Amino acid sequence: MKNSLIALFAIALLANCAPETSKNTMTVSGSIKGLKKGTLFLQHIPDSTLVAIDSLVLDGSGDFSFKVPLESPEVFYLYLDKKDFNDINDRITFFGEVGTVNIQTKWNSFDIDPEITGSESQEKLIEYRGMMSKFNIAEMRIMEAAFKASSEQNNQALDSLQKASDRNTLRSYLFALNYAMNNADSYVAPYVAVTDVSDANPKFLDSIYNKLSPEVAASKYGKLLGALVD
């Protein structure tokens, strides 16, 4: 009878402990199609410096898996040293969350449109960056036109293009602020605020912070935004 009670107690203890472990753990798994050899690094920026959390030597297979403790969702990076002396297309940015994040990509186009699943925050980040890329494309077109106008010494066109650039910058800034404001229940909201519009009018940042859900406000980027508005 005594042994049975001890066994039941041990089972109950394990049952109670297991969820806590998984609740604070992120697994990053996936495959790099076509990779024969290389070293894969899981990185993040705890303060202001990029730091490698873990690494994995891949030889003959592109399958990988990392498991790390995670207090709250944050941005991570997968860096691939392909041993090809080429630093182009070697780093994937993704928004990590507790649970399993799966990343499928190719060795020769590592950071070009990887398939990332298992993270709602990543979906929001893709949505945000998709719109921001439109502003970036518009800016590049303006710069191309400005280069042409400069070579032709067309000052009137240059003045007009400068105004167009200013308007485009303002629109992108307002979009970032509105996106953070309208997605205050997403961990991406404070991330956008502290990385893209940290120099905005404090009253706008304060408005974003006050709209954050309690969970988001208590996250890594929520705390950074809170420190920014204090």
C-alpha cells in the first residue's frame, strides 16, 4: 500500500512538472533542402548584441532541431555558415514562440521566402513587413528617378522627388504606428514600436503601450516599450 502511494505521488509530480517545462520551451525544427555540409546557429539579441544560443553541425542531412527555454515571444535568427565563403542569403529572421516553430528552406536560397509555421507572431510580422516593403520599393523608385534628374541637372524634378520621398517616409511611419496600435494584442506591436518608430512622439508610443494586452505588456518587447515611455 505504501509503495503504491509513493508511485502515485511520483506520477502526479511528473504530470504537474511536465507541462511547466513545455510551457516555457520553444522547439525550432525544420529542413534545409539540398544542404550537404554546414553549421547552423540559432541566434537572438538579448540586449544590443547578436548572440548565438546554440549551434548544430550538419553533414549529409539538412534536418535540424533546437530546443531552448523561452520566457516570452521574441525575434530569433537562423544563421547558416554554408562553408562556401559567401555571406549572401545566410540568415533567416523569425518571431519565435513557445511550442514548435517549423522552418523549411533551401541551401542556395536560404533566407529567400522560407516557409515558417507554428508562430502566430511570425504571421503578423510577415503581414507588417509585406506592407513596409511596398514603401521601400517606392523609395527605391524615387531614388532612381532622383539619380536621373541629378545627372540631367533638373533641379525642379529633384525638389519634387524630395517632397515625394518625404511623403513616402511619413506614410511608412504612420503605417507602422497604426499597425502597432491596431494589433495591440500581438507581440509584434511593441516590437514594431521599439524597433521602427522608437523616436516617435512619446504620446503615440504611450498610446500604443496603454493598448497592449497584459500578456503582451509583460513580454520582452512590451517591457522595452514600457521603459521607453517612462
